[in-house]
Amino acid sequence: MERIRDEFNKILFSPRPSRGLAIADDLGVLQLFLPELHSCRGFSQDSMPENRDLFDHLLCCCDYAPLHSLEVRLAALLHDIGKTETRSESADGEISYPAHEKHSAQMASEICNRLKYPRAFEKKVHHLIMHHMFQVRGKDSDKAVRRFVSRVGRDDILDLLDLKNSDIAGKTGPFHDQQQNGNPLQAPVIPWLNELRDRVGRLLQQQSALTIGDLDINGNILHEDAGIPKSREMKKVLLFLLEAVLDDPSMNSRKKLLTLASNYYRERILPLKEDT
């Protein structure tokens, strides 16, 4: 299986992966090692141009994904494969794909494990696909952008934006049977996504507190200075403090956080412990 994975990677790292993948499917090879993608042939969705199916969309997204990132290219190829299992039609004929990102992420993990990709690689592909349906936009509040970056993570946020860019570009083509040369595709400019990318970039440069590890306090300090026991309640307190700092970065000082933590523990956690 490792040999198949290595040959598959060569296709993904080519300027236009769609060409090799389409040929592999025409020859009946794709369904032998990637049947989930082959199953997208003939699966139509309303958001696609006429006579284009989910298979076309996924190949086109892969073409638009950055050439330097194998994780993003594979995530682009697999990000919607769960739609074949989640299609739902309402009484009035409206089509939807509820929680398709979760199904797609799980299927992608199974594919990565089957093809013997490293665990860290599989986790990143899964993570990117899980978050590709985000609703944050460039004009949203600073608080919303901070929470978005905190949820996705510093190390993955820019890759997620690249995945989103390829997803949007992949809805219109050009598709694998329309491409005139083998040069890499240049993703179109998407104004709201570029604005969000700029906002995220500035946030990362500011080194804002986005994780528990960024707080100006830790569990040892909370235990020693606020008397909070080292137990599962400690994590609840730290998560509460992070939420407060994401709302208002000026709260990230040891003194303010100690006061906030003490009040939260006394008013919200201790009463629950006394009732049990």
C-alpha cells in the first residue's frame, strides 16, 4: 500500500492532479485504491455548472490547491466526499448535505490510514476538512476572528484559508477536460477571503492569546495563588479564562485573571461540588 501511496502523492504534487486522477479513473485504477472518490462520478449538486458532478468539483479543487502543501491538496480532493452519504431532500424539494464535513473528514481519515499516511498527516487533513464550512467573513468583529483562529489553530489557519479558496474556485472550473496546458492553475481573487486572510495575518503578528498556553497564568499559579485544586475543574477554569481573553485581550494579565478565576471558581464551580 505504501507504494500506491507514493505514486498517488506524485499525482497530487503534479501541476494538474486532475489529469492523472481522471486517467486513473477511466482505466478503472482509481476505484481500486480510492473508491470513495470514484463514487463521486455522476453525483450532481445544484451549486455546480450543468453537466458537472461532484467528481469534477473535487478534481478541480485539487488543481487549485497550493502546489507546496500535500495536506491541503489531499484535503481539497476529499473535502466533500461525504456528500454522497448525507444528501437529504426536504418536502419542498430543497437539497442539503447535513454535517457532510464531519462525514467527509471521517472518510478522509479512513483513506489516510488505509494508504499508510503518518498519523500527524491524517490528523491535519481531518482537521482542515472538519472546518472548511466556516462562516467567518472579513468584515466580522475582532472577537469573531480571534475565536475563529483559536478554534482552528495558528498552525492550520492559513492552510484552511487556502482550502476554502480552492473550494470556491473549484465550483466554476476550468475542469480537467477543459484545460489546455499542464501549468498550475492560479486561484481567482476572492475579496472577502482576502480580507479575512489579511485580518488573520495581522492577528498572528500581534501574538494575541489564542490558546490556554498563551494566558499570563497557568494551573500552578491558580493552585498556589487562588487555591484552586489540581483537578478536572482546573481545565474548566482555564477554558473560562481563555474565553474571557478572546472577548477582551486586555484581560490577559496575571492580576486580572487571578481575580476572574477566583470569582468563577467560588461562584460557579464550588456550589456544584457542594451539591454532590
